Amino acid sequence: MYTVEQQNSVCMSCHLPEQLQKAFWPHDVHVTKVTCASCHSLHPQQDTMQTLSEKGRIKICVDCHSDQRTNPHFNPASVPLLKEQP
């Protein structure tokens, strides 16, 4: 069994961290804890994350962050889906 770091290093050999920092924000947070394949299909015609609706993306987050599902004060709309650009 490969570690998260070992699995992600295969992706990072082509997908540079600098590119990911400019893309969707979760990469910085999850890169050492979750494999890329946990959220992304490997080399599809089009990445499923790009075609999902906002509700679909929130569902993927809640699949792991289930404690937020039961938090009455959690507002998924308050979570930025894109990293803010300067």
C-alpha cells in the first residue's frame, strides 16, 4: 500500500504545485492528507470536478467532512470554491 505522499508524488511529477495553487483552493489543505484520486478521476476526457454543480462539489466535501452536515451553523455557501486571486 502506498502512502498519500507517494501516490500524490506521481501526480505532482506532471501537475506542478504552483499550477494547483492557482486552481481550486483545497489543494493546499489536502495535499498531504488525501490522495488526488480521492476527488479527481485519473486522466479522463474532462475532470469530474470541473463538470460538477456547486451542490455536487459540496457533497464531495461533506462525504469526508460529515461533521459539518450536522452542524446547524454551517453554511456551505460560505466556503469559497475558488482561491481568491490578488
